[in-house]
Amino acid sequence: MNHFRQLWEYYTVRYAASREVDRDRGEVSATTVVLAAALIALALSVGVIVSGKVRDKATDLDLG
């Protein structure tokens, strides 16, 4: 878990630095794009996991 914490800290620092530089230029850096893509992938994977667990639980219900 320590590895993920280090990655998270690295990307938050890079994101903050990227925002500071981008503020002057008004551009989106590659770091911002990568961070956004990673967050979107994380959200999708969590959604898939949750929906799978809900579907499995609904299948196990005895309705009659």
C-alpha cells in the first residue's frame, strides 16, 4: 500500500506544479491529462466492481 501512497503523492505534487505553470499559459499539460485519465479509469473500475457485487447479491435473493 505504501507504493500507492508514493504514487498518489507524486501525482498530486505534479498536478499542483502543472496547474501553476498552466495558469500562465492556459494550456493542459500531459500530466493533467494522465491524471484525469487515471481518475476516470479508477471511477469506472469502482463502478464495475460495485455493480457486479450488487448483481451477485440480487441473484442470490430468494423471492418465492
